[in-house]
Amino acid sequence: MTDLSFNIGMNFSRYYQVIAEKIRALLAPLSDEQIWKKPYPYGNSIGHLVLHVTGNLKYYIGAEIANTGYVRTRELEFTSEERISKDALLTGFDDAMVMVQDTIAKQSATDWAADYSAKGLEDAGNRFTVFLRCAAHADHHLGQMIYLRKEIERQTAQAKGAG
């Protein structure tokens, strides 16, 4: 029988890897300009959502579990006017994913059940729940990114047809 702690870590690790691969593939055909485009006046850009997912992971897992010292500025994840390149954006995201993978690998059976509370996740209770919620959070925003990309592509095609 395989150790439960090993299975938890292996499956979380695999799931985070799948999310990372999907986000990278989603951004691959987009230009820097498209990544920062807000196709709706009330919404986010794909770039801001990547910043947000990155900040979420760096804070809840990095700062609060791995003790990285990361200080989050959540508001800037949605409002930053700096339009960094797609490569720089993905480098930050990839660094966060490596940190998550490393932190998962260091969790023992007792670590998964260790007490956890942080601003915004006061009710998490334990580390297992934090890894689960952060994965669900990233997956949720991946869905939004997929929708935004489809709309950006639709608007781009429409503009080319009108030109």
C-alpha cells in the first residue's frame, strides 16, 4: 500500500503541473499586447490574472508555508499599469510553480495536517486545505483566461474582417 502522504503530494504536484502547462499553452500564441488587453471594460486582462494566481501561490504557499518572505500587494495584481513581457510574466509564474512543487515535496504526513491560518484563508484550518484551495483557485482563473483568450481572438478576427 502506498503512503497516503506520498499520494497526496504526488497528486497535488501533478495537478499543479497540469495547471501550469495549460496556462503556458494558453498564452503561447498571444502577443504581449493581447495578454494585457481587457476585452471587456469591467474585467481583467489575462496578464493580470496570471499576476494574481502567481501572487496567490507566492503568498499562501510561499510566504505562509515555505517561509519565503514574500510580501503580497494583492491590489496591484489587478491594477498594475506595468506591462511586463509575456516571457517575464511566465518566468514569475514558473518560479512560483517551482516553489509550490518544492514545498509539496517537503510536506510530511504531519505537515499536511499542520494548523494554517492566513489573511483571506482564516478558515483553512490545515495545509492540505490550503494546497487544495490554491489549486482550485488557479484552475478557476485558468477558466477565465480561456474565456478571455477566446474573446480576444474573436475581437481580433472581427477587426481584421472590418479592415
